[in-house]
Amino acid sequence: NAGVTQTPKFQVLKTGQSMTLQCAQDMNHNSMYWYRQDPGMGLRLIYYSASEGTTDKGEVPNGYNVSRLNKREFSLRLESAAPSQTSVYFCASSPDRRTIFVETQYFGPGTRLLVL
Amino acid sequence: AQTVTQSQPEMSVQEAETVTLSCTYDTSENNYYLFWYKQPPSRQMILVIRQEAYKQQNATENRFSVNFQKAAKSFSLKISDSQLGDTAMYFCAFMNPSNTGKLIFGQGTTLQVKP
């Protein structure tokens, strides 16, 4: 049981390049989330997926797209990377929120992205 | 909109002593959840403790406990018998369960435990 995994761990991009950050969970969770973490700030929600087949914007969605490929996988895509997207990206998952005591989110190890 | 504020950017404590990290939040909701997450240098986000707003009893997990003051919208974390491994950044987070489980984080408090 690996929990939440993310790839890659570290990536350097040039401005304008595209890339996809991968996230997978093996806990049979319904909900998945993408956050970014910048210095001096807490995590901010980019996109989330409440269940397979659905995605919604979070607090800072501009410049990103997501795909909920199946129940396990939730990817984040940068179509044209900008220096402002230099950050640490975290993926998280949580069980069905309709179940009592299930609101805890479990986080992956993070992806450090540097855009030059 | 909900907001979470951690007013202590950095704190330090001697090993074996007790330290309290502060967190305040703003919401008009009555039913919600509060969390403390720990982020060590490895950057992994680790759940420390959580509190359901409808519970009056303060949550406790081993050396970690909270002081939840619902009327004051305050949610502080107390770490007893501090250990070197407690050195990390700590984030307070708020969740409105009717809002698809999205977490709203505070800015974080960096805690250093000194030997």
C-alpha cells in the first residue's frame, strides 16, 4: 500500500514548455486534489476531483488543466509553463466525503518544479 | 469566504518542553473540520490531528493536543515533551465538508526543537 505517489519528484522547464505531473493513489479514494505551495504561504488548491469523471477549479486554476483518468489517477498539466508556476506541487486524496469521519486528506511526497 | 491565520511564522522550543502553536479561522459555517498538518524537511505533508467542530471535547493524539475554542474561532496545537523529530513546519487547515472537502491552509509556523 503505497498511499499517494507523484512523479516526477523534481523537474526543470523552460518558459513555454509543457509537462504533466502524475498522481496515483491506491487507497480506493473518491476525491483527489492538486495543491501548490509557495514560500511563506500555505498550500493553495489548484483543481480537485470529487469523484471519477468530475473535475472542478480551486483557488488558483489559471495556467493548469487536469484529467481524472480513472479512480486511481489524477494528472495536472501545464500547457505553457511560466516562471510564476515555479512551486512545489502536492497531490492529495480522501475517501468519500459522505462517510462520517472521512474528511482527512492524505498527501503525496510533492513535485518540485522550476520554470526558467 | 473562509480564512485561516497563523500569526507565528517561527517558533522554537527546548527538547522535552511544551510548545503551543496558534491558529485562528473565520467562517460562518457551523459544521466544519480543523486539522494540523506537519511538514518536515522531506516536504511530506503528515496529518497530526483533527477536530470536528460539533465535538466539544478537544482532540488528543499522544503528545499532541488541541485547544478548540469554537466561539473564539481558535484552534491551537500543543506539543508536549517536544522531540527533535518534531522540527518541521506546521500548517493549520480548515475544511467545510459541504464544499467538496477542500482544505484551506494557514501560512504555516516553522517550529525548531533545540537539543
